[in-house]
Amino acid sequence: METDTLVWIIVAVVVVLAVVALVMAMQKKRQRDRELRREQAGQLRYEAVAATPDVRTATERLHHAEARAELAHVEARKADEEVVGLKRALAAEEAQRENHLREADRIDPDVNTRTKGYAPGATTDATTGTTDLEGRRRN
């Protein structure tokens, strides 16, 4: 064998051994990294399990707050409905009051319901022209 060939064979063997060593070192590093990630994952899982009571407590607080909010919405809707009913009742009472006042003014000989400033319940004294807003005659 020639020396040049022998040198090239030795160089090739050294290069192959270097590549094999590099590949093995990389695999070992990957294995260490995987182990480290497993440990980190285990630690995170442990912390997550440890935080479970906190999550449960927060979830319970959230559910209680949602229930209170829903109850408040229901009560608000009921109050709104009550307001609408009371407004209708008030409007009906006011209409009935105005009808009674109009009828009283219609049959009262001292009230002219055809005047420009006529308002139900406001009577005008025929002799003085003064108005009593509560429907009482002035003497």
C-alpha cells in the first residue's frame, strides 16, 4: 500500500469517528434536553394540581357572582314591569280624574268649557274672571 492511500484511509477513519462522536454527543444532548423538559413538565403538572383548589374557589366565586347577576337581572325586569304597570294605572287614574273634572265643568253653570284657556278643573268665576285651579268657587 502506498503511503498516500494509507493517510487517506486514516483521515477518512478519523473523520468518520469524529462524525460518529458528534452524532452521539448530539443524541446525548437531545436526551438530556428531553429529560430536562420532562422534569419541567412534571413540575408544571405538580403546580397545576396544587393550584386546583384555587381554580375551584375561583370557579365557585364566578358561579355565585353569575347567579347574583342573574337574580339582579330578574329583579330589575320585575321592577321594570312594575313601573310599567304603575305608569298605566297612574295614567288611567289621571284620565278618570280628568273625565270627572270635565263632567263637573260641563254641568257647572259658572264654567265656560269653550273658552280658549279652558283646562279641566280650573274654574273661572263668572263675575270676577278669577280662576280656582282646584275647582272651588270663589266668593
